[in-house]
Amino acid sequence: MDETETAPSPSRADSSRSRLVEAAVRAFAEKGFHGTTTRDIATGAQMSPAALYVHHRSKEELLFVISREGHLATLELLRRARAADPDPAEQLRQAVRDFAVHHARGHTRARIVNYELAALSEPHLAEINGLRRAIDAELRGIVVDGVATGRFACPDPRIAAAAVLSMGIDLARWYREGGGWSPEDVGERYAEIALRIVGA
Amino acid sequence: MDETETAPSPSRADSSRSRLVEAAVRAFAEKGFHGTTTRDIATGAQMSPAALYVHHRSKEELLFVISREGHLATLELLRRARAADPDPAEQLRQAVRDFAVHHARGHTRARIVNYELAALSEPHLAEINGLRRAIDAELRGIVVDGVATGRFACPDPRIAAAAVLSMGIDLARWYREGGGWSPEDVGERYAEIALRIVGA
């Protein structure tokens, strides 16, 4: 019996939780959410299935934890970019570069986060959709500010923002290590492309 | 017992097959591939589960049929766009507009096609991946031609083509009827954005 099953100390519990999250990411990436059993995840984290339930109520809750972490990280990097510089062009450059680097580095996780949304429970999906709306709003805010201040010229800021966001999201689908581009290469290129899209 | 279960005439068989495909699209969209039973699909097509198996070997085969149709339609519209005009800018405009209109109109189907790839069997996935590579190659071909002839100016044609493709693919995720844009509106805007991306 795994010692973490009974009264885990806080730091050991944290470490077990993150091992389980890592194992869940690997299993979901390999077999999909529906093809993964809690036993697969527990085995991947070198724990017993019972130990998994000490830390997470279900496989769905692990998916939710992965999804929330991913969306919060994206939201945070967009907010940092907006706060970093008063110039919307610099905000957009940093936002798109950081988003692309983050999604390229974490493409396995990002793919799970984007492709397994339908497996979330209704309350969890509602929370994730709230984060997605906040992400949309941050990016759209940069484009709208840029148009309002005359820094950007584009006929429809909302469509332009949707296109920029799509580039970032879909990166998780196509990006692979060894494809000839580092995450930083893609980040720089995507930032230039976003500035073209908004007519900076 | 449904009369199509035994010796269906060719035209009646076609009609049954397309009813099953339509019912599968509705069921997969509502419940996801893994949450859908063959009974759900048969009921949606007003057939018995046994009748379903006359026309399709499995739920997975229905997904494959939907996926192949969707990818073939995209490949064909890109090929038509390339053949329609010698100017790469006009090719790109038509390609992106038609792709966006097609994906916005058929966003439910396109979402299934893009998000349930992991549920395909290995040989079916290999065939779909072949079509996806052909789609990539058509779009990249337009951008490369445009750069070669000096019609486009962009630092990395492959990244530019990937960004344009991402816009089109991810449209299926965010587009909804009643969101304020017709498929044609989005098509026109996306065509303009694609021309900005490649520096036409």
C-alpha cells in the first residue's frame, strides 16, 4: 500500500498530485481521455489506483486540473503582456510571442486541453469557458485599443483578434519538436504575423 | 424490421447511408464520439441498430466516412482555387474565402472531423493524414508560388501557410450561427487577413 494513501503531509501530497497530473497528461496524450483508465494513470505515477482517489476524485477531475492550469497560464501571460507596455503593438507582440512559445513548448498538454473539452462535467466546462472568454477578451482588448489609438488599422478588430487567437490555439495541433522550428522561432514569426493581421 | 436490411436497391441504399451519416453527425456533435452508441445513430436515422450494420461496419466507420468527406471537400476547393487564376493572390483569396465559408457553414461537421481524429482506427487515420498533408501542400504551394514570383513578401512561407491554415481550421471551434457574422462575411475578412499575412 502506498504511504500517500493515509494522511499525506502537505508537501508529499503536492508532489503526489503533480506526479498524477503528469501521468494523466502522458496517458491522455497516448490513449485519449476516453481510452485512459484511472489504473493507467496510477501506474504511470507509480501509485495504486486507490492512491489516485486520495488526491483526485476522478479521471475527469484530473482533466479539469490540467485544463484549468493551461487556461490560467495563458490568461496570465496575456495579462502580463497588456501590463508590460503602453503601446498596443508591443503588447500584441509580447502576447502572441509568449502564447506561441507556451503552446509550442506545451503542445501535448495544450492539445489535451483543447481537444478533450467535451469530456468535462458541466460545472467544470462552465468554469473553463469562463477562462476562455477572459482570454478572448484580453486579446481583443489589445486589438481594440490599438485601433482606437490609431496604432492598428484593420476593418474588423473582433475578426482580427479571432484570427490571432486561432493561430495560437491551432499551433498545439501542428507543432512538433524536430519539425525545424524552435518554440522561440515560431513565437517571433507569429508575433510578426499578428502585427500584419492588425495592420500595425 | 427495416426493409433496407435485406438487399437494398442502390438508390435506397444511398439514401439510407446518407441518413445514417447525418444522424451520426448530430449524435457525435451532441454526445461526442465516445458518448454515442450505434443505437443513438440508428434511432436518429429512424432505423434499427441492425439496419445500421448493413450500411456501415461500425460507429468508427461512420466517423471515417464523415472525416473523409470533409477533408476531400476541403482539398477539392483548394485545388479549384489554384486552378482558377494564374495570380497567387487571387488563388489565395479564393482558397481562404471558400475554406472559411465551407468551415463556417459546416462548423458542426468540421468540429467532429478535427476533434475526433484520435478515435479513428490506424489505417483510417493514415488515410485522413494523407489528405491533411495534401491540403497543407496545396495551401503552402500557393504561398510559395507567390513568394517565388515576387507577388508575396513574407519571411517564412511555411509558417505563413501554417498560420493561414490554422485560421481556417480553428474557425470550426469558434464560429456559431447568430454570432453576428454570416459565413460569407467571415470568408471575405479571412481572405483579406490571409493576404496581409503573406504580404500580398
